[in-house]
Amino acid sequence: MTRYLICSDIHGRKELFDRIIDVEKDLSAVIVAGDLELDISELTDIVMRKNRSGCSVYAVAGNCDAYRPSKVKLREVLVFDIGKDHRAFLTHGHRYGAREDLMSYAALENNCNIVIFGHTHCFCEEEQFGTLFLNPGALKAGSYMILEEDEGHLKVYHKRI
Ligand SMILES: [Mn+2]
């Protein structure tokens, strides 16, 4: 079984990111859907410091990251596999007005059946247009998500800190 921590819209609240990395164990990856308002190295340092050496960090830029860009420039979209049967399209969502129809077109063009986004600060887990939409809500407000993948089956948990 593979476990992913998904968060978004941290808006500089590094201490909240630190706390969820303390609480959540056995993570394969940490996925951040934009509006960090932190340097990406500050997040990867926390993940490394807590001995999560096998844990990857995927992060994209949000609209608010334009004011305080990471030293290592973040991309606006990342595409990666979730197990053998799923592929995720990670975006902050502001370029699409967080519209599910527009994001699903972009995901389909990239062979993805999952869209992970942020921007709205609202938790979302729903299937539309053959695409699974996941939004962890704003970590700034204590909301995040755990996604588990086991032989093609996905389970989503809404968590709060
Ligand atoms: Mn935001």
C-alpha cells in the first residue's frame, strides 16, 4: 500500500506543515498543490529532517507564489503516476479558474485520470467527466488529505490538524 500526504494553500504556515509531517508516517510522497508562500527547500528540509528520506516531495506554484518565488522555480503543472493504474495532474488550479471541466481537459491531454488542485481552500473529493478531483482544502486552515493506493484501489481521508 502506498500513502500520499496531499496539502495545499499553506500560505507561509510552516509550523502547520511541520506538524502534519510529525503526525503522518509511512509516506511515499508529499504533494503540495501551490500557494506555499515558502521556499520549497523549507518544506523538503522538514521532510528530510524527520527521517522521511524515501519520501518524495511534489510541489507546484500557485498565484500567491509569484510574490515570493522559490529559489528553485516551481513548475505550474506536474504529472506523475499513482500506482500502476492512475496518473495525477497536479496544478494549483487558478489558470483554469478551478473549473473542473477545464482541468479535466488538461488532465486528459496528459493522460491523467486524477486532478489534484488547491486554490479554492475547499475540500473536494468527487468524480466528474471521468476524472477524480481531489482538493485537500487549505492547510492554512488546518485541512489536508491522505490518499492511499492499494493495487489500483484509492482511498481518500479528510484530515485536520
Ligand atoms: Mn490560496
